[in-house]
Amino acid sequence: MTELHWSIDSLAVRENVVFGFGWAFHPSLPITSMRVVLSCPGEGPAQSIAAEHGKPREDVGQAHPEAPTAASSGFLVYGGFQGRAPVSALLEVGLADGSVIELPIPPSRLAHSGGRRAADKRAAMRQAGQLLRRAVGLVRAGQFGSLLDKARRYLKGRPAGTLDRPAALAGRLHRDELRDLCVIVDHDLGGGANHYRTRLVDDMLAQGRTVLILTYHVATLTHMVIVRNRRLDERLAIPDKAFFVEAVAHLPVTEIIYNTGVSFARPEEIPLVLLELKQRTGARLRVLGHDFYMVCPSHFLIDVNGAYCGVPGLDACARCLPDNPHGFATLFAERDMAKWRSLWGALLAGADEIVVFSNSTAGLLRRVYPQIGAAQVSVVPHQVTYLRVEPPRVTNTATLRIGVVGQIGFHKGASFVKALGEEVARRGLDARIVVIGSIESNCDAAVLSQTGPYRHDELPGLLERSGANIMLFPSIWPETFSYVVQELMDMGLPVAAFDFGAPAERLATYARGCVLDSMDPARVLDQLISFHRKIYLAH
């Protein structure tokens, strides 16, 4: 087993949270599981945090061209633990033959974020150096899109300053800016929820308002306040959520918006923070349902077995959560589902308005939290006029070409797409799958191709050149909305999706929609073949 190639680029610790990344691959055996195991003083048995693996690493692929899995050997670990900072850590890797390899992580790789020790500072500098080396490798390979995306997310997102006392926040605002303030709690990871927040903030700035955004910068494990108005656009580090409450509780806040708390350290504190702010400011509290974090720390509702759970009873959820590695479940170190539901249920009960983007989401929230009043919930579908583009021409109609759009990770259906490709190959069909974007899985290149990252305005042209004629939205969770599905519908393309969530709700009334009745790859392939025949060959 010494054939395993691996590296921990960085493993940072702050308070009770760990964030790290690196790469690992075996020349002949697929990696089936990966976790970081921590030994914390006084906490009994070692604690483990699952790592997401199979992520793109162009630099490793370039360094090991002989290894087919090297280019997708990246892994990421992010989660919480109980007790004091770990004194040692190891990487545990499971292989397809059932063997498990334990790899001690050198202490020099462990950075205590915010620490004052010289060793901590050296480790933090090493993390920055690793990012720089990856950037150089991407430039040499011509992967400018990947480089710019990674650099923008890491460098631009970092705090540019620090607030040393709560009163300093008000001191940054002019007198005429201290009116009609809005507080927003939101992650800073990109994606649909952040796009929604950006448009929301832009509208407020146009009205001359000031917006204070409480967020969390994952790469530096830092709470942060973003100050936005016509004059300011600042990102300032703060110690914790309690500091933020003291900084804004005496300001003229009229509106509090919960966008999403996904990725925050100690997420169980968020409901109490929001309710305290509402009580102390008298502001109106609006809760937005972009995901299901209010239902479960596994915010895509993926269970311990890696499938959509269907939201069973509380007893089943309590059994699932302690070992669930999905989403950001590991950040809730207590893993107590009854406590989680109690906290978020109190927030929903105290909200002035709960805004969701589909009837599917509203129904699920009411099922879990029957105390929600009907008058509290507003179903407001997203406005997506800004997505309008010219539809691509479908020139290939004779043979099935399945198109998949986006960055396809686990919850977006990467494993299913891989299995679908294997079913195509097993049958020897003249059908292909093309991913407009990237997939985080090692797929048969004879059946599946991918374009890599793309800009939004490139999508119609990429679809046209790909030859895709049936679009598949393979997400394995009940999405609260999907900009991808809406955009494909707006382009008039045939679209198929599984029978749950907002996508299925919309496709059921779309003339060129197909709601799949199974998640079995063989059955889905049969349905896609029939769908293709109906759309293109039945006339």
C-alpha cells in the first residue's frame, strides 16, 4: 500500500473548526472513503471528520500524467470537533479492495488560524505558498478560467481589515448612513444564494441604504462583516457572532434577513443571534429558504448512505446525523438532531415572514415544523429575466446525446452520471454524455466528455457545439430552485430530472419536460431513450 501518493497542502484549526485540503490517489485502486482523525486532549476517543474527495487537481494531473485518477485526486475537509485543539491528526484513506491506510499528518502542516506562535505563522504562509504554486501550474497549462476563479474566491473574499471593538462599526458610518439599516446573514461560497443576495443588496444600495452582512470566510476560518453602501464596500474580520450582535444591536436596523447559514462555524448559534437581534432592534425578520439547513445540518437532505432521505421521523434523523458526512453536517459538533430542530423551529416561529421559492419547499418545511403559520409563508418564485439568452440550435437529433450543465459534485449527481455512463457503455449504445462544465468523478472518457469551467455567456454556444439534444438535471436532492433548469427551459430544450423538489414541480408543466420515475441508471437510460424518441423521432 506504499503506492499511495498524497499530500496535505494545509490543515488549519480555529476554535472548534478544521479546514484543510490536499490530494491523494492510488495508481490502481479507486479511493472509496477519506477522513481526518483528530486526537483532542480530554475528549476520549479520537474524533473524525469526513473529507470530500475526487475533486479536480489539474496540477497533480500534470505532475503525474501516467495516473488516470491524478487529475481528480483533490480532497477537502471542513468540519467541527468538540474540546480543545487537536494535538495530532492523521488521514485515513479507504481503498476499493477494502483496505484502509492511516497516514500521520506532520505537525508542521497543522496551522492554528489566528495563532501567535511562529509555527502557526509558518504554516499559514505555507498554505499561501501552496495556492501560489497551484496557480503557477494552472497558468502553464493554460487553465486561466480555473486560475481566475480560484484566485478570485480566495484572495478577494478575505477580510481586508479588522474591527477591534463593537462600537467601531458605527464609527465607520456617516451620520446620514445611520438610518434604515438592513442586516443579512449569509455564506460567502458563491452559487445561487449569493447571486440572490447580490441582487438584493444592489436594490438596497440603489435606495441609498446601508447593508451589514454577517458572513464566514472558510479559508481563513474567520467571522466577517461586510459593510455595503454607496460609499463603502468593506470586508472586516470580527471575533465571533456575539461581537456582531453587540456591534449592531444599538443601530437603527429596520430589517433582518436570513439568507443561509451554510458553512458557518458553530451554526447552532445562528438562530439565537437572529432572534436576539430582532428582540433588541425591533426589526422585521425575514427567513429565506434557499436550502434545507433549517431542517438538517446535512443541508441537501442527503442521508448517511448518500441518498435523499425523504425526511423521515425525528428518531430516524437522530440515528442518521451522528455519522452523516454530507453537506456541512460535521460543523454541528454536538450532532443532536432534537436540539437542532428546536433551535431552528424557534427561529421559524419567530420570523415575520418565511420566503420560499417553490411549493415543494413550503410543503416540506410545514411537514417538519407544523407550528409554522400559513400566513408566515410566502411562495415567491425567482425572477430570472437576467438569465435570458439566445437558444442554441439542436443540429444532431438522430442519436441520443445527453447534456449535463454545471459543476457536478456529489449532491449534483456525479455518482449517478458516472453510473449512467457505465450503463451506456455496458449496452454498447451509440449514445454519449457531455458535461458543460466539470464533473467530480472519474468517468469513462469514451462515453463522457466535459468542457471544463465556462462563462455564462458561453453556455448557448457550448451547448450547440456539444451536440446535446436531451438535457439531464441529475441533482439527487430536492432543490429549492434551479437556475440551470430554468435557463434550459427558457432556451426551449428538452429537460429531464428526478421526481422531487422544485425542478420536478416546474418540469411537470413544461411541454418538453420529463419527470423521471426512478433513480436506477438502467431505468433512467430507458426513459431518456424514450424521451429522445418522443421529442425528435415520433413525427
